[in-house]
Amino acid sequence: MQTISLAVARRAALAAQGFADARPAGAPTRRHLRRVLARTQLLQLDSVNVAVRAHYAPVFARLGAYEPALVDDAAWAHSTRRPRLLVESWAHEASLIPVEDWPLLQSGAKRPGWWKGYSRIIDRSPMLVEDVLAVVKELGPVGAGEIERQVMGENSRITGGMWNRSEVKKVCEWLFGMGQLTTGARRSFERLYDLTERVLPPEVLARRITPEEGARELITRAATALGVATEPDLRDYYRLGPDASQQAVAELVEAGVLEPVRVRTWRAQAYRHVDARVPRAITGRALLCPFDPLIWERARTERLFDFYYRIEIYVPEAKRVHGYYVFPFLLDGELVGRVDLKADRAAGVLRVQGAFAEPDADTGRVAAELAAELSLMAEWLQLDGVAVGNRGDLSATLRQQFAHRG
């Protein structure tokens, strides 16, 4: 079994995620978006919008400034000339996945998400499911609020206050998780539910995958996205169960798709995708949102980069170490700093509420490169500039960079 250094594992991981690819010289196109998706395999969705929505940020990290409509059209629009590329499903979490991957997530390979607890409502009130589906069939794409009004209104077949509004929303989530509903469109990020058969092509819906085949395909995609990873890393990418993941990994090793390797400093067995490439060097810079797939598995992030990172949204403000919504800063293949960002749209500025350098980082160079990337992000978000606060050991040097820029 080959033993590789941590530096090699890191470069393989970065290349797998698209950070060895040059950013487009001109305006990014759908072709560039496809390239990103071929690396990451999916884009996680999240409702937090303090800086930028989670599904837009990884594309910016890899392509630079681009038109967000590129993602919107790929996910929530369809025409004969430009067919839908992405669909919403439970993958790592709620995510945008390639349309052709839908059957893999519905194969039974993946563990149900948190919404599985709502099945008791379905068992108790099957007619509620029928009513929700009937409303969506008639009105979809339609939001949960309108579904509530239709189901509980005077003309509803449901009478006598048999359930409350929250149960209607839970049924919508359960049907979404089960794949009977998906998102036909979004309105100001509100999910508009529609019947799956009206969103996805019939040939995709007709494809039947066994749980075992689904697990192998999902682990293969995870390995493509990660480059070098432990079995738990591979399992986490699509949140598979341990038994299904371990069996799939063993079968893929036997098939020659995965190669067992040892990574120095890692305790656990690692696996390298047979097509994983290892560039001689990784150059360039990127701001990584908390839901970027390069860093979303925090233990792996620490193993790869010696970078301890936790999202502190749910930590009381007085106890936060780095801030509410912190972006690690990637520079030439290393995580060298982090910034707590907020897009203050009323004031027209991107606020750096805290800026922190990693130990032994070249703070002068980090600040210069970070200032350039923050300026690009502000322009991309259609903000007038960047305002740097006082928190963090990098904030003063970063402020000087913007002072020099005028």
C-alpha cells in the first residue's frame, strides 16, 4: 500500500474540488458551471443570507465574479434550448444536484434525513398527504404558506381543525424528503413545491437503481469530489449509512475505482480515486463559505489543513471566537486566515467584522491577497466597497491595504 504525504493529499483534495483550475478569463458561462459541478458534484443550500446564499458562494470561490442567474437558471428554469441542469434533493443536506443523479438519491442507499420523524404525522393523517398533493397538483409550483391556506380553508375537504398549520408544513417537508415533491422554482428563496414528475424528465424518473448500486455510485462521486479521503469522509458527502458506505468502498476497491493509501499523520485508512490528480502546486486564492464542500466536514478540514473551524451562528455573541459567519481564506493551497463577513446592503458595503491570520502566516501578503479577493466579492455582490472593523489580529493590516487602494 502506497504511503503519501499530507501535502500530496492536500493537493489532491484541492484539485478534486476545482482549485487547480484557472478562473475564466472572461464572463463565466454554463460550460464553466458544469466544470464546477463536475468537481463538487453538488451545491448545498442554506437559508442564511448574511453575506451571500450558500449555493452561490462555492461557484464564486472557483470561478470568481459571475452572474448568479447562471445558477438560478440551471436550477429553477427549464426550456428546450436550455434544459434544467440541477434539481433540489436531500444529499449532504438540502442541496442542488445534477438532474441525472436524482435516481441515486432515491435508490434507498441514503439514510433518511431529519424529516423522517414526520412520518408519524403521515401515519396518523394520510388524508392530509392526499390534500397537500392535490393542492400542489392544481397550483404548483406553490409555497408552503399557500398550501396551508388551501388545505385549511373553508372549501377544504379537511374540516373541524383536525391539525395545525405546522403539520401541513411538516408534510410538505416529508414529501420533499421522500421525493414525491421537489422545488419547481424559487421566489425570493422561498421554496415553491411541485410534483416531481413535472420537474424531472421521464427518463430520469424511470431509472431504477438498487440500494447497492446507488451506494457505489454515490461513493464514487464523493471520491471524485474529495480526491483522497477516509471512508467516513466519503460516507459524509451524501450522508450514507456506515454499512452501505463500507460495503460500497470495499466493492469499489475490488473494482479498481478506489486505491487504499496511507496518509502520513492520518490515523484512519484513506482511499484515493484512481483518476485523482496531484498538481505540483496549487496557486490562487478563494474565500470559502461555511458550507463549501472543501471544508464542510470539520474533522477532515483539520486533518488536511491543520485548521480548526466551527460555524458559530448558534453560539451566543459573547462566546464567539471569530464571528457569526466566517469565511476561511485559501491562498496557494493553504488556509491562511478567516474573515467574519456581512453584506450590509443598506449601506452598500461588505463589512469585515473580524479578520484573523493563522499562526506563522505572512500577514502582509495574506492581507494584500485578501483585500483583492474581498474587493472582487464586493463588486460581485454589487456593493460599493469594503469596510474593515477592529476585531482580529489581521484587521489593522487589512485596513491599511484598503487605505493604500484609496
